[in-house]
Amino acid sequence: MSKVKVVGVFRGLIISIALLLISNLILGIVTSYTSIAISLTSRWITIFHYIAIFIGGAIAAYSAENNGWLNGGLVGLIYMVAIVLLGLLWYPFNLSLLLALKILIAFIVSALGGIIGINII
């Protein structure tokens, strides 16, 4: 039996991206019509990233029915690599230890989501 279910990881990835888009839309509307400082939005976006990949990891693991940490963790890893690659299109930057740490945290958060998701079954 395969350890990674590609369909489950893809489903978790799509859900994570959808959640991020919805949360960013809501955050954009809130910052447009309130006096919330723009400087706080980057913190909220980071929080929304991790919530989205946690949920995506749980969904991937639920779909996979085994190896929840691996299926969930792959969601976070692919998600963050995609975000970095998309970011490079608009803002060239150097890969740094901080970026590697963020990718590692994303893997851990989504793997934890996967552990939770596998136990929901």
C-alpha cells in the first residue's frame, strides 16, 4: 500500500489555498473599512497561512487513511514551496535561514493537522 495518497494531498492543498484566498479577501475588506494598521496584516496573513495548512493537512490525512503526518506534512511543504516560487515572480529575494525555518514550521503544522485528521476517522 502506498504511503502517500496524491489525491488526498492535492485535495488538502486545494482546500488550503481556498482558505487562504478567502481569509485574505476578508482581511482586505476589514482593513479597507476599518482603522486597522496595515503593518498588522502581515502577521494575520502568516497566522492564516498556518491555519490553512493545518486544515489542509487534516483533510489530506483524512483522505489518505494512513500515514497522516506524512500526507499532512506534504501539504505544508508543497504549499510553502509554491508560495515561495510565486513570491519570486514579484519580489526577488535570497533564500535564508528564516525562510527555511518557515518552510519547516509549515511542514510541522500541517503534519500535526495530518495527525489530527487521521484520528478523526
